[in-house]
Amino acid sequence: MVKIKLYTKSYCPFCHRAIEILKNLNVDFENFEVNTMQNGEEIYEKIKEKTGHQTVPQIFINDKFIGGCDELEELNESGELKELIGS
């Protein structure tokens, strides 16, 4: 089973777009809205250190960082995203 995790902020249009892409593919994912959750900013700082990526969303598929919304859109348009998630 594919594990997809997103680290997002509630007001971010790029985060909303990434969520929309995944919903349209009918895949399960976990969304961690770091600006609304307890200790969210701490978690977000650790994620940024791990990835070197400074913006949201931060998207992981099977614990591998794939990037943000632009990278997700590219994977989706090329068909690679369906391969990664096995749909």
C-alpha cells in the first residue's frame, strides 16, 4: 500500500491544488496542516531541515520526498504519479 503524506498550511493555494490532484486520483493520503495542529511549526521546521525545501506543500510518497505542488503536477501530467501510486 502506498503511503502519501502532505505537510500543508490551510491558507496556501498550492497546498489546496496538491490536495485536489490527489483527491481526483481517488488515493488515500494523510494531510498534516502544520499551521493549525499542535506543535505544527516544530514539525514543519524539522521537515524543512530534512528536505531543504522551504515552502509548502511538502509531499512524500512512501517516505520519499517528491517536492511540492509543481513537482506533483509534473508527475501527474507525465503519468509518473499514477505509476508511483500504482493506480
